[in-house]
Amino acid sequence: MKWTDGFIAVDWGTTNRRAYLIDGAGKRVDEFEDARGVLTIEAGGFTGAVSEIRDRLADKPMLLAGMIGSNRGWKEAPYVPCPAGLDDLAAKLVWAGEREAIVPGVSYVGQGRADVMRGEEVQLLGAVAAGTVHPEGFVCHPGTHNKWASLRHGKIQVFGTVMTGELFSLLKEHSVLADLLQGPVEANDAFRRGVRRALEREMLPADLFGVRAEVLLGQANKDDAPSFTSGLLIGTDVRIGLTWPASAQITVMGRPELTRLYAVAIAEAGREAIELDGEQSFIVGIAEIAKRMS
Amino acid sequence: MKWTDGFIAVDWGTTNRRAYLIDGAGKRVDEFEDARGVLTIEAGGFTGAVSEIRDRLADKPMLLAGMIGSNRGWKEAPYVPCPAGLDDLAAKLVWAGEREAIVPGVSYVGQGRADVMRGEEVQLLGAVAAGTVHPEGFVCHPGTHNKWASLRHGKIQVFGTVMTGELFSLLKEHSVLADLLQGPVEANDAFRRGVRRALEREMLPADLFGVRAEVLLGQANKDDAPSFTSGLLIGTDVRIGLTWPASAQITVMGRPELTRLYAVAIAEAGREAIELDGEQSFIVGIAEIAKRMS
């Protein structure tokens, strides 16, 4: 198989997937995104789901990353332990079909903790390859499960996960705070106030109830609740992240609306952060893996 | 109206209600519990819901406590600010009907926080009146929203809420941990391990994700996950509660299966706790309020 003639890269998550057609020079020439995440595909349905992608983009070999390699995905690709670089990922690809290879996730065990990631590793290491993240850098990757990762010699050395995005969704959709959290979250004064409270005192499950109590007692404005609550959660996340080994320079990588919130929270903690869109880093990372197979 | 001829007391919560027939001597002579919580009763339906209770117990005047007095209940009974004792509650009853009085909740504003309770105040102050809690005591009242309350001269002086029970329910019903949390929670070694981790380091939203990662990487037993996760949450709760002003003696009051877990967690934190069933304290507290109306 000639990956140098171009290939299809897929970032295949739990709830959606993004597919890119990459040419022989590593440039994306076509792409689409849809809601056919891993959890929407029934057992035995992956061959068909992969054909759909080829029908829309091109008849090319495929490199798949993300939850597609989990025990809920197409075929399990065992985690590569830290320290993990692009060479390590490329050496442990798992073939799900004749022309479809799955990129493994990365695991960390140490300091009395254990952790896993799937999908973020391609972006993190792609950014190093692209020169946008320092090979000894420290990266924050917000999402449903925010990752903090320390790089060493261009490999992922240590990382930790904070389930900030999921906790906010649970509170917004199902909790006693739900009716207060339906408005927009913005990096405004209420957000900064939440961040500062989380940095000053470590009592998140008490401060969350306080959101409701303060509105009931006229001590806080109802409209501030979504941003303030996001600030409590992201501030807690930043406090935790900054206890892990960190270089001076922090890069926040991901969707711009999330990187903005984290950059503001990191600034409240007295540190500086560079924001980076994760999508281009994914393309570079996956093309680097393809190059190693040619 | 003669309350000394007996009355009906109702502890009317969000999802269920408990009603007691109390005789002139303050003893319960009949009772029932059902799922007709405040949220199940449509606007205008409370008169009927109250008649049902009289039909089942007796045609007596009624004292109602709990969420029935909230803005989602029958008629709003404004919070009585701390310090609050039985005299203060009795002085601020709100009449919802000619023979139905609602006991107000209690609020606290101070130390950069605001907090509210509805229902627990009758149990807390009832226990003081019964002599089972010291008038200068410190009480932990587990439930959906755990309360920590400092008493002074037999009044509620300061209190704080930690939304531990609700967070556990959200995780169990809707989160990425859901499939791991369906088993029973017990005060076992896994529970104690979770408590110790929460007491040692303040990173709950990271440790919660770790529950899944540790099982995936074979670092933890899947069957331990419910107790360990409960330990993380209750350990965090105890760490927070013990930062609030506390007397040496701690009473944990509530349902026995919950008081057990909290007593074990408090012991892990190097403190001692006395366990107390909350129901009898409710009867004493509400009878004390009725006495003040006669």
C-alpha cells in the first residue's frame, strides 16, 4: 500500500467523527464531519461506516485515531505507555481491515495514579512535529475530559485528565443547577470570579451548591451562573493541572471557544498560555505517522 | 386551633414525603411515606395533596417542613437567617391554609459564602431539644445535599452544604463512569482508600476520571469502583466540612446507611463521630414548634 499517494485520516470520537483526505505532501484536500461517533455504530457496522467515508472522500488507505480503538470501537488498539512519541505510535498500529490501521492511545501509570488518552496524542505530537509546541513543553487540551501533558524530548512523558467538560454537562443537563446553567458561558467577570474562588479554596462540591444558594438569597445574579460555574470548574482544573510537572510555557490546544476560557483561567493563576487550534496539529501528526509507514 | 389535641407533621421533600400523626404528648401514633414529593404535584394541587394526608391519618391541623416551603412548593416560607433556633422558626411560620402552617428554612450569609437549608433544621434543632446533640455541637447531615452545621447556645450558628449525594447520582446515572457504579456502596477497604485519597490530595475531578483509567489499565478492581468513588466524594466532603468551625464532638444524623459511611470517613480523618437516626429528631423538633403555638 502506498501511503505516499495520499490517504484518509479520521479523528473518530464517541459522539462524532471528522474525516480528512490528505495528499502525498501531507496537505488536507477534502474533509467532512458528521455525528456517526463510535457509540452510534452497531456491532459489525464499522466496515460499512468506513465505506461511507471512502464514498464521500476517495478510495484510499485509512488511518483512524480516537475512540475507534477503544473497547467500544472497531478493534481495540492497546495503549502505548509513556513516554510515547510518534515513532512509538507508528510501531503499534493495529490493523482493523486490510487497508485500515488504528492509532493506539497512550497510558500513564505512576505517582499513585493511572490515566489514559485516545485521540489527543495525535494532536499533541503533531504540534511538536509542526514546531508549534516545544519538545519540552506543557500542553492543556480541553474537552469533555481535559488533558494536561508534559513533553520531554518531544514525547508525552506524563499526563493527567480532569473531567471538567463532562461535569459541566452533567450539572447543566441533570442537576439542581440545571435551570441556572442554560445561558451562554463567557470569559467575563463572573467567569474570572469563579476561577479565583476555585484557586483560593478547594471546595468545589460546596461552591457548586453555593451557586444556587447565592442566587436564592440575592447574593449573585442569575444570569452570571453559567459563566461563574464554568469558572469554578475550569479554575479547579487549572489548580490541579498546575500541580503536575510543568515547563514555564503552557500551550492550550483545542477548540477556540474552550482554549479562550482556559487561557483566561491560567492567566488568573498568574501564568501565561499560548492558544492553538488543535485541528491542524491533528493533520500534521497523522501525516507524520503515515510517513513512517511508507 | 388546639395543637395540644394532636396534629399532623409532614417532612415534605422534592421527591417524597413522610407524614406523622403526633398526639398531644408529642408521640407519633401513626405515619406513612409516599412518592408524592413537591415536584410531582401540579400547580393548584396542594390542597388536594393535603386532604389525602388527612384521609389517611386524621382530621388534624398540620405543620409542614421541607421543600414544601420553597418556590417550587405550596407557598414560599422565606428563610430565617442564622443564628436560628426553634423559637425563631416558630415565630416565622407561614400559613398556607387555615389549618396548615409551613416551617421556614434557614439561610446563612458570611465568610464570602451563602447557603440555604429546608427540612434539616427541624431535625437538627429537634436533636438539641431531645438532648441527643449538644447545644454547642457540630452536626453532619448527609443526603442529596449534605449539611455541616455548627450549633451555638442551641441555635444553628453557621452551616455549609456539599452536593455529594447529587454528584454521586449524576455520575451513576449519566456519566462515563455509569457502568462502573451500578454495584453496592459499602464502608469497606475500597471506600477507605477513596476517602484517604481525597483527604491527601485535593483533585476530585481528576481522581474521578482515574476510577475508569485504573480499571482499564488493570490497576484497580472493577467491583471496587462504587465504594471507591463514594469514598472519593465523601472524603472530599469531610475534608471540606472539617475546615468549617467545629466543636470536638461530631454527630452524623440521617439515614443509617449514610451515617455509617460518613462516620467511617470522619474516622479516617482522625476524628470521632456519633451516629444518630434523624427521624426521631424530626418528630421532637416539630412537636417543639407545635408546643410554641399552643
